[in-house]
Amino acid sequence: MIELSANELQDLQEWRHDFHRHPETAFEEHRTSDRVAGLLKSWGLEVHQGLAGTGVVGVLHGALGEGPAIGLRADMDALHITELNDVAYVSAHEGRMHACGHDGHTTMLLGAARHLAANPDFRGSVVFIFQPAEENEGGARVMMEDGLFERFPVQAVYSMHNWPGLPVGVAAVHGGPVMAAFDIFSLTLRGQGCHAAMPHLGKDTLLAACQLVTQLPALISREQEAHKPAVLSVTSFNAGDTFNVMPEEVKLRGTLRCFDMPQRQRIEQRFRETVAAVASLHGLEAELDYQARYPATINNAEHADICAGVLTDLLGAQNVQRDLPASMASEDFSFMSQAIPGVYIWMGNGEQSASLHNPKYDFNDALLPLGVRYWVRLVAALLKEGRLPV
């Protein structure tokens, strides 16, 4: 197990707090990108900027000769949330905060890059991928469209996410599905407004919208196989602004989450049919914008076993969970793991911490050295001990 000095631990905390204090949202991570690139260059890595605008790639070649290449990925972006924490490093940018721990993910990968640059006792290469815009905007996909894996070919790619609710020192590794696919929809129903005392003179958008709010989730509860989890939620309902007017227009928004891709296509088709039928029944015009965003994140089972073995050596077998349910949240690492074998693990952020995307969430600094050790030990297992699957 690698040992981190007091100065190294202090550096990790200072980097993390600096990133936390200066959060930047999707494709705007200019300061973060420059800070990451500057640190990587100072340790002698080959550094490339500009993929997906603010993405950073650092390449480190091992001292033991030629061999395969692996990718280690961290996300850098923050969220449009107003922070409610009372800490010295609270967000300096109103309405933006690191409410998902990407400040910690970036810091842990930087710590691993520094250690490996000083101790490159492995064969082949490590490609450190610092990705922008994970939150909703698909920065992983954009980096790939910009030629990420053509310019930096790797045999496998790995990532991690802190996980509130799991104790620090506990990790979860799934042998298959980890995070759900997600789609979003925006629906506008247009009818004919009228006086609320004379609804027969109008075409009722509210009634139709209420029917859809109850009928659309039934596409899951009554039409999908129970052993294939899926969630369809209407999350926004906007209509009207006074007491005595039936509104001309209603807007609904929401999301679909599932793991099975054929199921995803069936639900979308039934969704469109249901909207069309209800709109026709009420004599309304329906404008639907349905977008498939991220595919499901599915771990490669063979590579997941190797990651679990590394974590067992690091944390102890009792602290590596292999049977936690997959999450219905989503992650754009899925684009990478669709293209090449990939593994996405969860590392415990503590049982008392606020949930992800909460204005009182804060990454647990106690996780920083564990994340660094995991990355370094994983590189050793794959590129020094030769455990990378062919």
C-alpha cells in the first residue's frame, strides 16, 4: 500500500478546497482545466487541452517498457445550485457549487498522477482523462467525438464516484449495470382558453395534462416486465396564472430511467402514442420534444472482478460490496464504457453526508487518500502485474 506524506495529504485537501471554492459548470471549466493542466505539466506528463473545449488529457509512459494503455477518468464540472454550507471554502460563485463531488474526483486523479509520475514502475501508458460537462450535457460523448480514443487509444477505461450513504472505507463494484440510461421530455399541450365558468367553450389543456400525469407512469407499472426496472417521472407542470381562466397552454417536463435498451425504445414509442391519443381525445395540439440523453452504464464483468480484487487488497473483503442494487441515476461514463471495456465503481463518502445534488452536500476529504491509493494500486495490478484482460 502506498503511503502519502503529511504534505501530500495537505496538498490533496488544498486542491479539493480550491476546486470547490471555484466551481464551473458544463463546458465552462476554464480555470479548473488550466489548474489541472498546470499541475500535470509540473510533474512531467504529456498534457493535451481542448477536447470538448475544456477537457484535459495527461499521458504518462511507464519506465518498464512498452505495454498496453489504460484510461482513468474524472469529471470536473459543478452544478447550478446555490450552496448552503458554512465552510471556509464555500463556493465563491453564486448559484454554482460542487454538489456532486467532482472536485474530489478531480483531486484524487491528480494525486494518483503525481504519485505515478514519481514512481512509473509499470509497463505501457496511463491516460488521465479530466472530463468536462458530466452533468446533463454529455461531455464524455463530446470528448469522444473530438477524437479522444483515436488520439489516445486505450484497452480499457475506469472511473469512480463518491457515494453518500456508504461509509468511508467501503466500496461497491457491480458486475453489470451500475447506472441507468436517461431520457428527458418536454411536452406542450395547446388548446383553447376560456372563462373558467364556461369550460364548454374551450378545449381543456389542464384536464388532458392531468390525465397524462397519471397515465404515463402506468406505461411502467402496467406494461413493463417487473424484473426490468424503469422509472418514468413527470417533474414539472406549468399552466395558468389566475383563478377564472382556463389556460390556453400547459407545459410538462420529466424523465425516463431504465437499463434495458430495447425496453427503452418500447417505452418511448408507447409514450408518443399515449400523448397523441390523449391530445386527440381532447382536441388539442401536442408538441413533444423527447431526447435520449445517456445510455446505461454497464460494467465489464471481467474488468469489474479485477477492480474488486484491488479494492479487497486495499480495504478488506468485508468492505467491498458486490450486490448493491444499481442506481436509477445516470452517468455519461456510459459513452466511454460502450466504446471500450469499462468499470465504474462507488467509493463511500460517509453515512452522515447530505445526498448528491443537495445544497448542503460536501465531499468528504477522508476519501481523498483512499481514492489515490485505489488508482495507483489499479495501475500496478493492470500494467505491472499484467492482470489487464486481453
